[in-house]
Amino acid sequence: MNTDHLLIATTTVSTPEQADAMARSLVASQLAACVQIDGPITSHYMWQGQAEVATEWRLTIKTRQSIARQLQQKALALHPYEVPQWTAVVADIVSPAYWDWVQQSVQSDPQP
């Protein structure tokens, strides 16, 4: 029985060029089947005691749960932020055809 699942991770960066470079690298290394880029978005947050507002681009990354640690390590190594947002959730419902495509697109034991 296959215990692997679809994992959807998200992060944000400050420029479309950063988003594109990260997306290309994650897909080329076969750590992600797909990376979607949304933006610009507006983020409101506290940083070092100050209220901040920033324009960002959001990356939504689709992969296998079994390689979550490798994906996170690579994404954070590429990330320009001192404290990047990194969240990931397991999808409860995934169409069989899409899951098959993700499994074919992402190596089960990718090289960093």
C-alpha cells in the first residue's frame, strides 16, 4: 500500500524574478511537479517590532510528502528572506490522474 501523499507547500518572495528562479530550480531538480506563482499580493506583518506592508509573489509548490524535507531544505537554501514563510499541508482529496502525474514528475529519491 502506498503511504505517500500529495503535499502542497507555500512560500513568498519579494520579486517575480526571485519567484521564477525558485520555481525553475525546484522543478528542474525534480523536487516539485509544479510550482504556481501568484502575484503581486500585499502582505501585512510585524517585523522587528514594526508593522510592515510588502508586495510579494506567492509560490504554491506541489510534490510528494515523502520528500518534504528535501524540498524544504532546497527551497530555504534558495530563499532570499532572513525568516521565510514556509508552510505545507497534505491534500486529503486528489484526483487519481493528477496524483499519478505528480508521482511521475517528482523523483522518489531526488538528488539535491
